[in-house]
Amino acid sequence: MKIIYFSWLKENLGISEENVVPPKNINNINDLINWLSKKSTKHKKIFLKSKNIKCAINQEIVNKNNKIKKNDEIAFFPPFTGG
């Protein structure tokens, strides 16, 4: 599974993307966030603000209850701003 990070998430993690193999019990974005939060202190720090983080599966914006599959591309990014 490919995970892509944008904006301040990328800056705080120090990476823009990573490939992970989550356990089989990771079924949706919320599960993935909880699992990734345990990966490192940097991951834990960015996902403490998970209510403010938006996500997409295969370039389609979704909510955090959406199901995920092992070959999905998951993107995390801050809320959009208007202007």
C-alpha cells in the first residue's frame, strides 16, 4: 500500500510517501491511522490531529470509514483553504 503525505504532514514526517504492508485487520482509513500512529513518534504526532486531516483513496476524496485494500494508494492532506 502506498501512503502519500502532503503539506505540513510531509514536512513533519520528513517524507512525502512510503510503502507499507498493514496487518490484515486494518480495514479502513481509521484503522490505518491508528496503526500508522504506532509506527514512530513522528507518525503519532501528525495523527494526533487526525480530525483535521483529509484523505483520499486512489485519488478520490473519502471519509475515514471507507474500506481500504492492500494495493490502494492512500493520501493524507490538510483541509483545503479558500481564497
